[in-house]
Amino acid sequence: MDMISTKQAAHELGITRRRVQALIKSGRLEAEKVGRMYVIRPKDLAAVRVRKPGRQPKSVESSEFRKNSKNILLFYSDVKREFKKNISSKGSPNPF
């Protein structure tokens, strides 16, 4: 059976050896451990080769959460500003 090392797999995939090891650890790339090193069947590289390089696009939920968080922070800063204005107009010491 023809097997390749993580270094050879990294070269074929155009990624680092560490990334190949991470793919193996996560279970996305099948490999066998021989002694201290992993060996991979060349046909198993196809499972990770189809993935586009780079980060996956953020989900809609993630962008909605970010937008809502920003709105909450803007609202909080407006409330805080109004509170400071009301406190200072009454002559009380500023709690901020």
C-alpha cells in the first residue's frame, strides 16, 4: 500500500505540515500512526482537497449577532450620556 508523510501531504495540498496534523486530529483527514509519525493514503487527500482555501464565510447568524451587539452598545452609550447630563445638571457628584 502506497503511503505518504504529513510533509508530502502538506506539499501536495499547499498547506503546512501543522495544518495537515490538525486535519488528522480533527478527523477530517484519515491517517495511520506509525511510531511517532502519521502516514496518509494519497486517495484520502481528496477529502480535504475539495475545500476552498482560506476561512469559511461567516454565517448570517454571526453577522446578525454582531450588528445587534453594536446596537446595544450604542444604546448603552446614549443612556450613559443622558444619565451623566441629568446628574450634572442637578448638581450631584458624577458617579462616573
